[in-house]
Amino acid sequence: MHEVEVRRRSGATDRFGQPVDANPTEGATGALVGRFKCRLDPGKGGLVNQERSRDVFEVRHMLYMEPDADVREDDTIKVTDTRTGTVLLPSAKVKVKGTSYDARGAHHLEVEAWVQRGPL
């Protein structure tokens, strides 16, 4: 069993309308929203060379969560294995959140988390 810690930006902006909080991928900043049960699937991705990024590694992880978990796109998450206490995903940004339904209604959330690392 895994547990996800969700943190959210304050919503405050500067005079240009930009968020005053640090980019969530830079660390576990923001107010703690809560901790929720989840299951983390291993990440997929690798080296990306784009217009302004060179030797950047992008990895996408998928989390499966209860349908009532409070998580939004652009939140920061941290995933821990509850049995061992091992941090499986120290800091990632929620990219996409979707709800999967069955015949009775909402069954679970599917959350794609995104991690980016650059040259050391």
C-alpha cells in the first residue's frame, strides 16, 4: 500500500499575475492538503532534448487513488510505501487527473505525475 501527500500552492499572485509560490517540482512547497491511499505504478520516460531543454530527463508516473481524494492538476505530491516508510517519489507535479467510472459511478482517480531532472 502506498500513501500520497498532496501540497498545493497558496493561489497568491504577484503584480504580473504569476504565482508567488515556488514551482512545485522544485520541492515540497505549499500547504498540506492531505494524505491519501494510492497505488503507484513505475514511471516511464527518459531523455528529452527540446528547444530549450538539453539533457533533461522526464519521467511520468501513474497513481491510482480513491475517487474522493483531493488532488488537482499542478499540485505537488510525494509518495511513500506505508509498509517500509520508503519514499518512492520524493517530489512530482500532477499533470493530468481523470476519473474512471464503473456501472455504479466513480470508481477511482487516475493521476499522471510528472518528474523532470536535468544534468547534474
